[in-house]
Amino acid sequence: MGILTQQHGAGVVEVTLDWPDILNAMGPEQARATRAALEAAFAREGVGAVILSANGKGFCAGGNLPAIVKLAEDGPDAVRKTIYGEFQALFRVIRSSPVPVITAVDGAAVGFGCDLALAGSATFIGERGWLRQGWNQVGLIPATGGAHYVAERGGAQAIWRMLAADRVDGATADAWGLGIACANARAAALEMADRIAALPLPPLKALTALSRIGDEKAHLAAALDYQAGFITHPDFAESAARMLRK
């Protein structure tokens, strides 16, 4: 149990949470292991997409409460250090991924798990998958960026929709713009990842970076730099010649 990593073809790596006995709940140890596995996946040569999936009934049932209660005994400074250095560090790695991260939710994604499900580039929610904000039920807030991810996808109103909902299934998440409803999230994620990873890698990485730039002026400036480089590269002339021959 722990983390499983599997290569699919040349360009897709799947990282699977494998703590089914605790529904893949995240304490510092689990967050650290997940981060290390994702960093290793991003570093593999030729990888164009990474899938984050989970074994068992839960995608991620939230924070590992026993571990967090124990952490609280060490005081606020220790809590701040662990949140920043372990929990938020996992999300910084996902949010700075050089290629798309596709999450496959085929079980409960609650609190920390909900944040994890929404942190990547695309989220598939299967028939057995569902989201719940969860943090407030134990007197906490989504300190790993959940409110930001929800608003980024579904707008500010979606934060309060999530807060008021008991469970958000795939169809509802799809209607709110939070995820993509499907029968089986892992199968759908593998299909998307396979198609994405088949694309030329440099522009794919550029598009991944551009997708995170929300300011239009900054987005266009970065796009201009990327495009100037791509158009003047010999690969473009060859690609254009092939297209014209068709």
C-alpha cells in the first residue's frame, strides 16, 4: 500500500493513491509520498500527461484526522510549517506541472480530497465518484486552495453551492463547471491522456503554462513569445509542408 506508478505507452504516467484502508486520507506522510511520485512522473522523458487516480472506495476522504490531531499538539508554528511544507507543497507541485494533470474520481473526494480532485487540469467524476467541501464540518477551511479551485472553474457562486451541498455528484459537478461526468473516471482519464500525450510536447507544455495565466494581457504576452519561437523553429516548416501536401 502507498503509491503506485504505472506507465501507459510512451507518454502517459498514472499515479495511484493506494491507502484503501483509510480511504486514501492524507496526512503529512501520504502528502509527501504523493508529491514525490508526481515529481518523478513529471521528470520522465517524453511524458505528455499524468493521471492521478485512487484505489478503493474513496478517491481521498480528506485529511488524516488522527495525524492532524497529533500535529495540533505541537502548536501553531508546527502546524503552519507542516501545512506549507507538506500539504500545500503537494498542490504547488500539481499547479506547476509542466504537462496536464488529469484526476480520476471514482469514489468520495472530501475536504483535502476535493481540493486534490480539482487542482489539476481536468477532473473526471465517475458514477461512484462525488465531491464534498467537507472542511467546515470539522471547523476548518480549505487551506490547500479548494475555494480558489472551485471559483476558478465554477465562479464565486460555486463556492457557496459547494458549501451548502451534502454531495456533489458527477452530473452536478459537470453542470457547475467543476468536472466532467462519465461512467468510469479512470477509463475516461486514460482516454484523454492518451490523446493529449500524442501531441507535440513543446506546444503542449506551453499550453499547460498558458492555461494558468488568468490575466489576459499577461496571457497574450506569453503566447506571443511562445508562438514566435514555434513559428521560427524548423519543425514548424516541416509540419506546414506536410499539411500542404495533404
